[in-house]
Amino acid sequence: MNENEIDDIKKVIRNYITAVQTMNFNLVRSAWDTDGHRWIIDPDTQEPYKMLSASHEDVIKSIKHSSGPSFTADIISVEYTGTAAFAKIAWHSVDETKIGEINYILLLKTKSGWKIVSKNAHRF
């Protein structure tokens, strides 16, 4: 495994983490493919729920620019083969909400570098 590729993938993941923590939409755009999707189980229906890419303009417009809960995140693992990669991230709130989330991030290497194309999440 090429450590330079791992470093490049981790840089994209760190940009995504920083973007979430600071509401920096330029970093979101640099990390996510516009056509990517986020998946989570809807807590009411217990069915998969598909959300637009975090870099999609409609998503960015809908986000309130106020500060929400603060989170820390750890990159648990990263693997890749050729032009496909995945990363596992653990998020933890640092406030009284005690929210946590595990993300399984899928990335593809494009002409412009690694991009997040999908995120599956489990909240706890």
C-alpha cells in the first residue's frame, strides 16, 4: 500500500471533519463529489434514508449558519485499492447531548484527486 495515497485520502477526510466542525463550505466542496450521497436509517421508519451530498448547493443553502453541538472525530481506519477507498470515522459530541456517530466513507480517485462519493452513518 502506498503511504502517499493513504495520506492523500486522510487529508480529504480531515478536510471533511474540519468542514463539519467549522461549517466551512469551501472545505465541504473540496472533500465531497457534488453527486455523492449520505445514507442513514430514519429513526421513525427504520428504513434507509438517502440525503444529498454535503457539497450539494441545496444542502448548503438549507444549513443554518449558527453553531450547533461541538464534535470531535477520529479516523479509525483507511483502506484503498487502485482508485477506490473507504474510511471509518467515529464522531463524539463534546457537550451534554452525548451524540455519537460512526461514518463509513467511500471515496473515488478522480482527475482532481480523492473525493467522497458516499457516506453511510450509524447514530447512537
